[in-house]
Amino acid sequence: MAADLSRVASVDAMRERARRVLPRAVFDFADGGAETETTLRRNEAAFRALSLLPRPLRGAGTRNLSRTLFGHTLSMPLVVGPTGLAGLFWPDGECEAARAASAAGVGICLSHGSACTLEHFADAGAVPRWMQVFIYTDRGFTRELAMRAKAAGYHALVLTIDNQLTGNRERDLRNGFTIPPRPGFAGLADTVTKAGWLWRMRRELRSITFANYRREGEADDIGALAGRMGALLDPGMTWRDVEWLRTVWDGPLILKGVMHPDDVEPALGAGVDGIVVSNHGGRQLDGAAASVEALPAIAKRVGGRMPVLLDGGVRRGGDILKALALGADAVLIGRPQLWGIAVAGEAGLARVLDIYRGELDRAMGLCGLSSLGEIDASILHTKPKLFREGNST
Ligand SMILES: Cc1cc2nc3c(=O)[nH]c(=O)nc-3n(C[C@H](O)[C@H](O)[C@H](O)COP(=O)(O)O)c2cc1C
């Protein structure tokens, strides 16, 4: 398998492999975005619209890609982001991902909606490991997850603020996506052609659920827990809730889903330690700007007062370089980790991380950059500008 994976040349190629091995509804669950998927496409296109101005002859014979974030030194400025139900892509998918992240020396963030419990994930030993939560209508449940994360040795809490209503993902509606998958006739015909996935997942498919939401004595099938989760979302949350969470969690608190520069001061005022510029990979508000378009104004407003991370559309090591040039300290990846896991579990994500590292290292070398500290906006030719879809970008 390892030799075979070495021929997967890019993250996009891993996506193609994932498409071939997954039932369509499962592939689309990860791949899709909200409504017209304009924001989803825009995230990637906005990176492509940025171009670089290489400056060789600066002695970049070796490159140091390491970055220290919240007290942990990562081997490159990348964190594997929170994606619900990684365990639907490969048995124990979350822990497979944890092991790949550990081996690669990068951080990983567990989703609230993981198929395993946060305690089980912690046992995989990834450092640093972050836990992602929401502000729930039942604040006691948010507190409970934070306390459980503390007890399980998580190094940061990530509060996602852009999932207060469930995004309108039309591919899931069209596919009749349910968990566990109960495909209609067309879906069934497609699923039976994905024999490898079906065989691997034969035990999980009977029991997969949102494990962190289980309650003693209550139904714990995925339908029941998905209902509970949906009912717990709170579109009425405010900055006061962030201030409250600050009093509950004493480690690094990171706000994920910041897109507006005017939210920087309230975030700092509420005592958060870092932000992720993110539109949830285009899965929530269709029509939102690309995250990399929103980044420069936010980074400027932050002015170095806290780490700024970014996710959405990072598909190349060169995209990481561009994000850092626009003021990010590091990036998160969402879908690419699921593609890697779907193809080969831990080894698949290891290959994905390897690709990012190789591409970032090469891009830095070709730009004449020896360390991340040397990256700034002067390496960009195309200054951020309005995005236009199609060839004109
Ligand atoms: C299948 C899937 C599940 C996700 N689940 C969560 C989640 O539970 N919590 C969260 O904060 N973000 C979640 N996200 C969003 C990612 O953390 C991230 O913001 C987004 O995927 C980044 O864009 P990218 O996929 O282009 O890298 C999910 C994304 C995907 C694709």
C-alpha cells in the first residue's frame, strides 16, 4: 500500500482516489458545501488567484518549517482540523488520523461530532490535541465537554461559532444521506460497488454514532443523537457566552469561524487566545467570502496580539505559504484529511501530510525563504483583490 500511495502525487489526486473508494453519498458528505457551493469553490479559487514573486539567491539551501503554537512546536504550520464522523471513512478513523498527525509532528483537533469518544481519541496520544465544541442551548453540556476535555489532557479548546444553524447541504439532501447510510435503489447499486469500504466498515456501520453525545440510560443510536445535537445548537449565542466559556476553560481558547475584522476586538476582549479565519469550508453560509480573502483585514486588525489560523481551500503547500504571507500563523485542513483516511487510514493521511510538507518546503526554497519568519506580503505579486469565478481569476 505504501508504495502505491507514493504515486498519489497531490491532495487533489487523493480526493480522486477517495471518490473511487467511497459510496457516493459518503464522498459527497465530505466533499460538498452549502447550496450553490460558490463559497466552497471560492475558497480554492482565491488561493489560485494569488501569485508569488520568487527571490532566489538568498541562500535557502535548507528550510525550517517549524512553528510554535500555544506552547507546542509543530514540524510545519499545519493542524488537522475538526471533521465530524471521520469514523465513517475508515474504522476508528479519528484515531488513525491522530496517529498520522503525531508521526508527522503536527497538531490535530477532534470534532464534537466524532464517531469515538473524546477520551478514546485522547488515548491515541496525539500532542497537541485540541477539542472542538459549540455553545449549546444547554450550557451545562458545553461545560461538560470542556471538563471532559480537560480531564483527558487536551491542550486547547476550539469554539466553533459558525455552526449555530445547520448548513443547507444540497448534495446530502439529493443523496438522501443518512447515517448509517440507508441508500435508496440508486445509492444501493452504487454502494455495493464499493466493496472494500463496505467490508472494512461492516462492524462500524451497525453502531456508528456521535459518541460524545451518549447519555447513560438514553437511546444512543445515531438518529437519536443527531436529533439531540441539532436541538442543542443555539443561534442566539452572543459574546457573553464566549466570556462565560473563558471562565470555564483555563487553557488556550480558540475561536473558529471568524470572518469579519470587527470581530477581532470582541474576541480579544472575551479573552480568547487565538482565532481561525474560516467559513467552515463553504458548508455553512453560501455566498460568504473565501477565508483567504477575509484573512488580510483580520490579520491586520489582530496586529500580532494572538495567533491567527486559517482554513478553507488549502490544497497545496504553496497555499500555506500564501496564507502565511497574508498574515496567518498556520492553517488547518478539513476535507484533505478525510480523503487520506478514506484511501488508507493512517497511511493515507500520512501521505497527505507528506505532500503538504514537500510542497511547502519546495515553494519556500524556490522563493528563497529559509524559515517561516521570513515570509511576508512582499512575496505576493497579486495583492488580494475581488474574486471572479472562471478563467478570468
Ligand atoms: C465532513 C466535514 C465535517 C466537518 N465537521 C466539523 C465539525 O464538526 N466542527 C467544525 O468546527 N468544523 C467542521 N468541519 C469544517 C472543517 O473543520 C473546516 O473548517 C473546513 O473543512 C475547512 O475547509 P477545507 O475542507 O477546504 O479544508 C467539517 C468539515 C467537513 C468536510
